[in-house]
Amino acid sequence: MRNNLFEELNDTEFRKRFRISKNTFQRLANLLDGVMEPVNDRNQPISKINQILICLRFYASGSFQINIGDHFYVS
């Protein structure tokens, strides 16, 4: 089961992990409406929210993709 860190984390923890406020993240996600849609012929495509969070976590931490993928339960 994939995490929904946007809903799970409070504002302070969200900013620590992603270097962006939840409000700014929401505006970014709204800007990407219609541009980013999950495309996958498999059962569970990665949601737009998680795609953005994965990207931001990579930039915020400089961590390797495999570590971030493990955190979000994606490969």
C-alpha cells in the first residue's frame, strides 16, 4: 500500500521532508492538473500527488532513487 504523505504529515514535518510548504505544494499540484496524469496499463499507477512528492523528495534529499522508491513503495 502506498503512503499518502501529504495527508499523513503535519505542515512542519512535510516542510522538513520536501522543503516546500503544504500550501505551495497544493498550488503546484493544481498547476499540473491535466498535465500529469497517471499512465499505466497495470493495476496501480502512481498518483499525480505521489509523482510530485517523489520528485520533490529526490531534490530535497539528494538521495538515490532506490531509497526514495522504497519509501513510497514504488519500483
